[in-house]
Amino acid sequence: MEPVGSVTSGIAPRAAEPVDPAHLELLGVDPASVSGGAPFSAALSDAMDSLVQQSRHADSMVNDLAAGRHDDVIATMMAMNKASLSMTLALEVRNRVLDAYHDVMRMSV
């Protein structure tokens, strides 16, 4: 049986791949705000901030509609749907990351 170090010593580590700006725009993240130092963590942080902002905006629009401060039902529904879709996307990303993590943990070395 070979030691683990001899098996993995021939595998070269890969550099982190840059995040595609088109994907960032779909998540509501400004591509210019993602630095080269830690692109994934910065993109994740920006996406979560955007999710919270969209949710708060939808909540405020619902409250304003209920209080009679505006009467734009369509804009309120669109804001609610956008917040809902953002949350669904975030949950799907979380589920896929957890599935990938579990797959890696089940691998035998």
C-alpha cells in the first residue's frame, strides 16, 4: 500500500478560477466590486448583501402599500417576486455546495 503523500504528490494544485462577470450580474453583484484577492468570498458576501437588500426593499414596499403611502401593486408584487427568486437561488446554491461537500467527504483516499 502506497503512502498518501506519494499518491497526491503528482497532483499539481490549481489556481482559483476567476468568477465570470455574467454570473455575478445574475446574482445582483457588481463585477467591479469583486477583487482579485478572494473572489469567491467577496462574491458570496456581495450576493448575500444583495439578498438582504432585496428582501428589505420588498418588505418596505408591502408596508408602504398597506399604509396607503403608494398604490403601485404591480411594483410591490415584482419586488416580492424578485426577493423570493433571490432567496430560492441562494438556497439552491447552498444545497449544491453542501452536496459537493458531502460528495468530497465520502470519497475514499
